[in-house]
Amino acid sequence: MGRETALKGACAALLGALALWLFSPLATCVPVEGFSASIGSIALHLTHDDIRNYDRLFPFNFQFFAFSRLGVNLFVALLAGPLGLPAEWALRLTMGSGAACFVAGVYLLARRWSGASPLVVVLLMLLTPGVAETGFFYNDNLLSAGLALLALALLAGPGRIWSDGLAGLLFGYAMLSRTDAVLLAPAAGLILWRREESLNERLIGRAAMLGLASAGVFVAVLAVFGLNPLNLLHIASHAVKLWDRPLNWAVHALSILWFCGPIVLALSLLGVGVLARARQGFLLLLIVGEPLLYNLVYLGKVWEARQLAPLAPFFVTAAAFGLRPFLAPRAGGGRLSLWLLAAAAGLLLLAPSEPHTVREGPRAMLGRLWSPIVWRRWQDGVRRSFDAVGALVAAPPAARSVIATDTWDADRYTHLQLQEHGYRPFDLAAGGYPACAPVAEGFVRGGTEIIHLRLHTPFLNDWRQREVGRYAGAGRACIAEAGGPVIMVSNLSRLQGLFDLGRSPWAEQAAGLRGAGVDALVGVRLSPAMQAALPGILERDAAHALALDPSEAARRPRPQDAGLAAIR
């Protein structure tokens, strides 16, 4: 007995050390794209001025990013406001809180549903890349999923009235953070049914408490902003229509593989077979039915692995059942299959692998043990790119400067860095820049003014075509009116495609970040000759983009406001 206890203690210590290592990039998380910078930006507007200042040029852009993830925005604002934290630290604390809820929810649910030992559940969680990696960049998915899964864990507990009420509050706030948390409602219903085993007064009372608490917090917070749940549905459906993305089954399937990893995905499929053979109807309905429903709703529309975060306990539970046959004693004492599985797990952890960098960071099928090193390289590249924009706004070249941005990331990173460096929005038309008002936003700090010329149109695939007109028309008029130096901020790959940059030191430094999978943001000061040539350059760039994707030209024409006006 003493030897077995010592062995379990050693295994627990080893898994604990491995967990600390695999989760370590959580402490250095970074923005992943314009949407995650938007969370910090909206939080600062909530606490310092007017939330609508996030985007007055494209009101629907404001509506979508402010209200479709309102819970996360408010959480960050509470940290950035009363505590006076910079948006960066408020975002990090939000991610840390979300990660704690998420890991606890996954562990508690997988333990309760599978009955597996703590060591087995922790091992399977560590072999599931998405459990750790979803927290390595700022996003809304982690907090929403964490709160929703904690709510399910409370429902699966003893079933006290206070725990049902708390579960409802958590679930309601999860829906405020991401409305798709409502897709876990069927799992909540199944858990309640399982605990009570029949339709009785206690089941009805528990369901009523859960529903009233979740709906109460959801509806009440929305009402403060003059909204109701139907408004959110309208906003979400309008956003999908504007994005106009084709269904992509391959990316959906690959996202599942990136999130689960090959071993946990294979064990999950085996686990479904184990449950079917054992005729575990309830667990099959829960463990298979909920992920199936979730993926059917998102069929062909899962573009990032983080969208699958709410399904983590279902995958881990199924994998735990799939592992059972390998752990069961066999005739003759042979456990060859267990050793083979252990070898596969070792390969997954130790084998060197070339990561594949996607929009939300580096992903690899093998070499999980080395992933924190790869992630930190990527995070460092993103951080240096983000800080480069900060350095530009911290020390602009003149008392009045124009910063032109023409990509989504450049647009939102610049906006957030202006806020972080003490600039405050001002009305361009009232401030003496009426020509800039239709295409720019103004920021002031003391005697320094920055006109943020926004050439990029959010949401739309034809933003390159629209940029031609935005610059040639109102853009050039704004530059002439402002009269200061013009710096264009964009991704290095795009700027190199637009201009002959040569081998300038900053271009070579930014190019070095490509080794970490980062297309760095850089700023180029536009000479008068470059400004004059830019309309033709942008027109050729737009024509080249259409030549690469002829289907874009066949898409339905959009109205002049691009459908980005405010909606009800």
C-alpha cells in the first residue's frame, strides 16, 4: 500500500509540474487580432468616456463588438475602472479568471461523468491542447465557456437551491459573454433530469430556479443598455450575413483535431463505442448528443479551435471511457496495448514537430512538451508588433499627425494604443477637421493631435475595393486638411506588396518575426510622392485580389454604407 501511495504521489507531482509548464504561456497572453484588442478598447471607453466612441464611423461594428460579448467587456471594464488597471492587465486577469473557471469546470464534469481517477482526468486534460492553449491569447470564449461549465458542474452536484441559483447566475453571465453559451442549455436539462430521474416538483423547481436566475441576469444587464435578447439575435445574424463566409468543412474538422489532439480525439471515438456497448443511454445522449448538436449548429462555420471550448469536458469524458479497456486487467497479465498507448502519449508529448501557425497561434499535432516554447516565440512576436504601434503613438513625428490604417488589426491596435497612451477622442467636425469626419477619428493628448485615418472597412470581403475610394476621395481631402505627416500602419506583408520598401532596418526587424509566424505591424511614413501614387497602387492591389479570387466579383453588390449602419 505504501509503495502504491508513493507511486501515485510521484505521478501527481509529475503531472502538476507538467501542468504548470504546459499552462505557463497563460501568464504572457497577447491580443490575437483586432477583435481581442476591441475588448480592451471597449472596456476603456466604458470607464473613461463614451462606449460609442469605440466606432462612430461604422455603428454596426460598435454594436456587434460591444454587445455580442458584453459580459467580457464589462468584466474587463470593472478591472480597468475601479481598480485602475491598464487594459492589458485587466485583460490578463480576465483570461486568468476564465482559465481557472474553465479548468475547474472541465475537471469536475469529467470526473463526475466518467468516474475516472483524478490522475487519469488530469492526464487527458493535459493531452487536450485546447484546454490550455485557448488561454494563450485574449478572447471571449474562455470566460464564457468557463462560467457555463462551472454552472453545469454545480447542477451535477447535490442539487441545493442555492447552487441552482448560482448556476443560473453563472450561466446567464456566460450568455452575456457569448450568446452561443445557450447551446449548452440541453446539457443542463439532461443533468437535471438525471439527478431527479422523473418529472416531479423538485425537478420543476430546480429548472425554474436555473431559468429565472440565468434569464434574470441576462435580461437585466441587456436592459441597462436598452437591449433585449432579440436585439442580440438580430445583431449576430446580421454579422454572419455581412461576413458572407462560405461553409468550410475542412477547417471545421481541422479545428476539432487542433483542439482535441490526435490521442484524445481517437480515445473519444473509442469511448463512444464503449458507452454504446455498455448501453449507457443517458451518457451517450449527453456525451455524444451535446457535441453533435453544437457542431450541427456551427456546421462548416467553426473557423477557430477556440470556438470548441465549451465541448472540452465532453471530449475528455469520452476519452476517459475510451481509455478504460487499456487499463482493465487482462488474462495472463499482459498490458501490451497500455504500453502502446503510453508510447503514443510519449510521442505526442516529446516528438519534435514543426508547428502550423494559424490565425490564433501555432498549432502542432506532436511535441506538446515543446509547445510553450513555440507559443512564447509567437507571443513575443505579437507583443513586439503591438508595442511597435504603441511606440508610434507615444512619440508621433509632429504635434498634428495622420496615422492611416488599412487592415483590421492595424485599425483596432492603433485605436487601443491611442487610448492606452492617454489620448482622448474628440469630434473632428467640431474640432476644425470637417473633411476628416467621414473617414477618420480624432484623438488628442495635451497639445498633440492624431488623426486616425481609417481606410479599412470591417466585416466585408471587398474591403480592398472599398479602400480605393475611401483613400482617393475623403482620405486625401482629410490629409490635405490635417496638413501633418502621414504614417501608414499595416502588416509588413501588405506594405511590401504595396511599396518597394527595400532593406530598411525596421522592415528587416519585422521580417524576422515571420519565423515566429507573426505578420508584424509596421509604420511607413508616406512622402508626398507616395501619397500621390497610392490611389493607383491600391487599385492594382484590389484588381490583383479579384484575380486571385474571381468569386468575389460575383458576390451581390452591397449598399454604399456596406450594411454597417446601426440596426435595431
